[in-house]
Amino acid sequence: MAKRSTTKKLSRRRAIRPLRSEADYNIALAEIERYFEVEPKPGTSEADRFDLLALVIQDYESKRWSIEPPDPIQAIRWRMETAGYTQADLGRLIGSRQRASDILSRKRRLTMRMAWKLHREWGVPAEALIRPQSRSRRSYSVAAE
């Protein structure tokens, strides 16, 4: 008998489908929150439902509120700050202290080799390093003056 009630209970639930509105999103959040209190056992239909809900919620959030990776220089500075690296450490990693200074002051762009080293050695996310750098310093030219 317990099997029938479980089957009936599952059949009354909404089918999981892509979230297209804030209302769909809120319904999915309310449903997935129940699983946080009682975690489903792996391999069960409840665990499968939880995984599918998590996927559609993640998809909706990434489309609705996408977070761009940081500017490459901001990413490097953040990693230096969090790991206690100095500009001298950066210079040793990418070739020279002057090159590190030029990179951090945006006078020189990162090369792919530098980005690779920063990613491999310091764990700076590659997607942040290969993103086009913003030019925060004003370019002064004779024509502009």
C-alpha cells in the first residue's frame, strides 16, 4: 500500500520543466527547500528530482543574474591580496618586476604565457585572465591636448 501512495504522490507533483518566469522560479525554490531539511537518498527518484530542480534553478539564475568574471588585473590583484603575494612575487612568475608593474598599471597587456602561468601557479581563473582588459587609465596623446 505504501508504494501506491508514494506513486500517487509523485504523479501529483508538477513536472520539472525549464523556468520561464519569476513565479516558476519561486515555485522551484520552494520545492527544493524541502529537500534541504530531509536530504534524499542517492539513487532514488527523490534524489533525481532534487538534481533536476537544482539544474533548472541554476540555469534560470545564470541567465537572469549572470556574473561576469572580473577584469584580469582585478583578478590578479585579488589573488595577490588573498594569498599574500607581492608585486615581486608576480615579477618572478611572469619574468620581471618591471613587467609586473606594467601589467598592474595596465601599461602592458597579459600574454597567453603569463595568463597560463597565473592560472597554473596561482590558481587565478582562466576565464578572468583571458577576458579583454578594461583601460582604466586615460590615454593621453598629443592630439587630445
